[in-house]
Amino acid sequence: MNQKIAQHKHCRSCGKAFVGEGRYCSEDCERGSQSALKGKKRQLLILYVVSVLILMGALLLSVL
């Protein structure tokens, strides 16, 4: 009655089950994930820069 499921992994991008090596089911998923990660890194860098600018502005205003 119980069927065995073959050893498999799930794609980190789309979640589809696949058998094989690596973290992604296809090169398209890997490229898409890499571009999304690059965008998130850029967004985080912008957030840090804006935070530092706001902090410096607040410090300058408190001195005056």
C-alpha cells in the first residue's frame, strides 16, 4: 500500500521536486534566483546608506 518516493530535492527558486545535483531544478531557476538575490543586496545597501544619511542629519540638527 505504501509507495516509496525516490530520494529527491526541492528547487530553492520554484519549489519543484527534482532528482539530481545542485540546488536548482534548471539553469533558468538558478539565473532567476541569482538576479533576485542581486536585487535584494542592492536594496539592502540602499537602506544602509539612507539610514546613515538620516542618522548624520539628525546628529547635525541636534548640534545646531
